[in-house]
Amino acid sequence: MQGNFTYHNPTKLYFGEEAISHLSNELKNYGPTVMLSYGGGSIKRNGIYDAVLAALKEAGKTVVENPGVMPNPTYEKVLEGCGLVRQHHVDLILAVGGGSTIDYAKAVSASAFCQEDPWDKYWVHQGWPSCPVVPIGAVLTMVGTGSEMNGGSVITNRKAGFKLGKVFGPDLFPKFTILNPRFTMTVPQYQMVAGFFDIMSHLMEQYFAGNADCTTDYLIEGLMRSLVHSSRIAAQNPQDYEARANIMWTATWALNTLLKCGKGGDWEVHQIGHAIGLVTDATHGMTLASVSLPYYRLVMHDGLHQFVRFAQNVWNVRPDGKTDEQVATEGLACLESWMKEIGLVTHSRELGVTEENIPAIADAVLILPVGYRTLTRDEVVSILRQSL
């Protein structure tokens, strides 16, 4: 373990098939007006909306509806939500949906009473709220981002030409989250497996950083193995409760700030994925899947020890008679095989990336001085071309 750190996570989780039964009592801890934020309306078709409204009614709340949160929430939509918060004196934002909806709620919470330009303050300059923020609650319907128990908020600003993330502090963590694995069974297969890779990418972004013996790496390896096992079951039978429950729990712990303790991180795959999402509006988890293999093959030699460990401890690659490079390469081949097995995209052209729009994507990539190496723009272009 390296460095000094403080670990604190204020989010209260209710997990299981009866988790929604706790929502009404939890709502009573907040003021009379709740803004209900959700996406395109699928929660109305699958019954989740009715269950949430019943809890809101039981708690005696006035409901302000804020539908239409898109998979890659835009800054324009954030400003719309801010207006509703101010107009109706909202006491709680209840986000019902996947990570994008919860990310959106955090952005609205931090921005509604911000006296400066929120995009510039939070996402460009990575500043902190100096204004009142609105409490957030969540009912999760799609796993992947871990947004249900962290401060992350990824927002797309098409006018500025960037899709950027901001990790807010504990004040912007959801105060509570309802985690019912059955709610995730309403998600289409494509979105489901995209979420699975988002989880794996969160784990790998934190794993492939540093070579010290770190307790956190043992935790990550266990979570990876659990995810691979359960995802194979869920890909064949999406209604398998045990598999979906395990995946939901893994997703939460993959990015609830625990695994960053005593470690650095990389996050360059996410930066490239965000840029692809900006240009193509493709599903986030699939953008990550499309560039992970060329990225990790590029940096493998810089972090060879960790890639060997990944191959052996996650994929059970036998090292007998092999060089470290051969073991590490085989580990990435196992990763690729698993990705194809569960139905993930492995080529960015499947998402709408072309040779012609690679320069625009590369221009939108935020290059971070972290991980095993700091990329050059030429290397970003090379990764994108290899991903085609």
C-alpha cells in the first residue's frame, strides 16, 4: 500500500428484491418537493415508475417530473434541470435509471445555485462547489458506472466539443440508493453487456497502475474473476438472479472509491472512450471495449509485471516455459476471448468510427499524465486506427 489516504463513503445502500420497500421511509428525511429524473420512459413500461411514484405518494411528496435524460447527458439538459430546481424549490433529486441519470442528477445538484459558469468551474477547471447543493437519491436500473455510490459525473458539452468527467466529493454522493437486481433485468442485452464491460474497465483502470504489492490489487482480481464468471451466465440467461445480483454488487464496489485507496490510476481508456462517445454518441461501455485491447497492448511492456499478474491471477494463464511477455500477451488474448464470448464490440468501426473522423476524436481526447505512460497524440491516433 502506498501513500496516505482517508476513506469515507456516505451512501446508504438498500440491496435485494425488497429494496424498494425502504424508499418511502428514506424519502421522509427530506423536504416536501422531489424532482424525479429519468430517461426515455422505459421505467413506465416495466413498472418501476409506478413503484417509485407509490413510494413518493406514501411519503407525501410533491413531484416535479424531469424526464428525457439521455444516455450521454448534455450540458444543455443539465441547465434545464437547474431551472426546474430553482423554479420549484426542489428539496431532493431522485434519479431513477442507470449511471447517466445519476451522473446528471449530480451535475444539476452542483450547478443549480452555482454563481459561476458550472461547465467551466467543474468540468474544465475541476473546481469544487461553493454553493448549496441539492441532496440526491437513486433507484438503479442498469449497472456499470458505479455512480450509485460515488461522486462521478460525466457530461457532454457539444458546443464546447468535449465529454468530460468530474469527481465530486462526498456531498454529491447519493444519500441513498435502491439496488434491486431484478430492475436491471429490463435492460436490453446490448446495453446489459456494455455495462458489464464498463465494470471491467473501471477495475482495469485502477489495476493497471503501479507495480507495488497492494492489497487493493487482490480485491480487484477477486472482483474481476467474479464479474467474468457471472457475466458468462448472464449473457446466456439474463434472468439469472444470482448472476445479476453478483454483477450489480461488483459494479458498485468497482467504483465507490474503495479501490483507489493506496493506488494511483490510469483512466486513459475512458478518455478515449469519452471522445468516441462525443463524436458518435455510442454506448459508453462499448466505446471502452472498442479501444481497450489496442491501448493495453501498447502499454503492456511499460507495466509488464502487472500484466503478467493479470494473466495468471484473473485468467489462470500457466507461466511454465513462457517469457513474461508471452504470459502477458496470453492474458490479453483471454480478455479478448471473453469480450467476444459475451457479445461485446471489439472494433470501433461498429460504433461509427471511420478513418475520416479519427482526427476529430483524437482532438477531443484528454491526455492524462498517469498510468504506465503518457500518450502522445500520434499514439492516440494509432490506437484509434488499430481499433477499427
